[in-house]
Amino acid sequence: MREIELGEVTITRVIEYYGSVGLSPGEFFPEIPAQSWRDHESWLVPDFLDPAADACVCAIQTWLLRSEGRTILVDTGVGNHKERPNSPVWHHLQTDFLGNLARAGVQPEDVDLVINTHLHVDHVGWNTRLVDGEWVPTFPNATYLMSRADFDFWNPADGHDPALGGGNENVFADSVAPVHRAGQTQLWEDEHVIDGNLRLLPAPGHTPGSSVLSLASGSDRALFVGDMLHTAAQFVEPAANSCFCEDPAAARATRQRLLGQAADTNTLVLPAHLGGHGGAEIVRDGEKFAIKSWAPFARI
């Protein structure tokens, strides 16, 4: 099952890529002790960890939401034909993402709203596609929601020196600026209410403008957390950041706060990159967390 209903919102999982991202656990998560990976290997393998290859396993996926008559995409993955010289796994990636979206019942023209939880290489790629040598918005009828803080931070004109280094090279030029020039972006600050079920909230740390999408419909709750965590191992090691966080202290505080709220309110946590079932409900375990149940999506 790739589709579930929470209250009045339908959620479909659309996969672009699943596998290694070319980093070992120690490289990707230098703050997670090696012993922790071994202690939790029984449930981290194979969905999140490939110990034989010493590799983290991740999904690149888009959450497709249907809410109050609108079709909404949460993050748009890596994209095809993108020039990514410092990201070998993503360099000129070719996938059938738009075919997968079509199999979920959605054509590009059907999309009303695109939410970029932040503006990293693997969250904005399908914002645009290559047509006659030019990058054009993939979703011509959509409004693209981006946080102003991230838009300003990743704009090369502002001259920031990101922790990600060259990992985001060309991303603003080919996946953000064309949408902005087309007049399809909406830059938001503080908090943004989408409809009666959905609202965007700041979650800074991974990037200055990182955000989470909160779903509350009837008695159901979910939190689409983007890159607030990249692996299920961070449920049990919530103080540990990835190597890509711009502000490690803020990222740690945001993760601890939002996971605590999720545990206290039976909220389904849906990160951008979890393989397996794609997310989980969690419970408190001292200052850490434990898996209560996996999301009801079929494993990939």
C-alpha cells in the first residue's frame, strides 16, 4: 500500500530513488557511536543500513497529499539531467519519477501546490525540468512554497558559505530561480497556514529555513519533517546530527522538541528519506525515543 488516509487527507508515497547515497554511517552521522549501529542492527537492516557495504540506505521520495480539493507535493527529489559535480550519486540522475507520479494519478498540470521543506539538492530537483535546453517549472499551475530564510541563504547573490560546501552547486540556478522568475514562488516566514488540515512551521538547524508540515485532521496527526532526521537511527539517537546541518545546535534542539511533541500526541513522523515503511509513531525512552509502530505504508 502506497496510499493512506489521515482524517480528510489522502497521502501517497511517490518514490524517485532507493539505495545507498554513497556515505558510510560514520561519514553521514559522525555523532552516532558505532556501537549504536550495532546495538540496533536487528531492525535497521535492511531498510536503513547495509552493513556488508558499510552504507546508509535512503529513499528519495515525494509525499503526495490531497487536501480540501487540492493536489500538493511535499519535496520534489533530485530531478533528471541535473549537473551535480559534487554529488556523484545525483549527477545526471535519470529516473521515471514523473511516471511514478502519473501512476499515482497525477500529471504535472494537476499539481496545485509544491512545498519545499528546504532548498537542498535532493528536495527541489523536480521543481524544474529541461525543455529545449532551458529549465522550466515542472508543475505549471502550482504555487511553490519556500521559506524566505532558505531562499535568501541559498541565493548565490547573498554570498553565504554553507556547511554543505559545493554539494548544492547549481541547485538555486536550475531548480529555484526558474520557478521564481516564472512568478510561481511564495516566500513565507514564521508560519504558513495552507488549509484547515495543513500548516507549515519553521524547524531551523539543518538549514536556516528548514520547515516541517503539520497535518491535523479529525483525530489524526502527522508531521512531515523533511531532513530533521535522515535515518531511523536518529529516533534512538536524537542528539546526533547528519554531517550536512548548517547549525548543529539548532538542529539538535529542533529534533528533540518536535520528536517529543510527536511522541506525546501520537503523531506519525514522516521524514523525507526513510526507506522501509517511510515513517513511524514513536514513544519516549528517557531522553531518547523508541519505535511504537511503523507507518502503514508498504515497505520498499
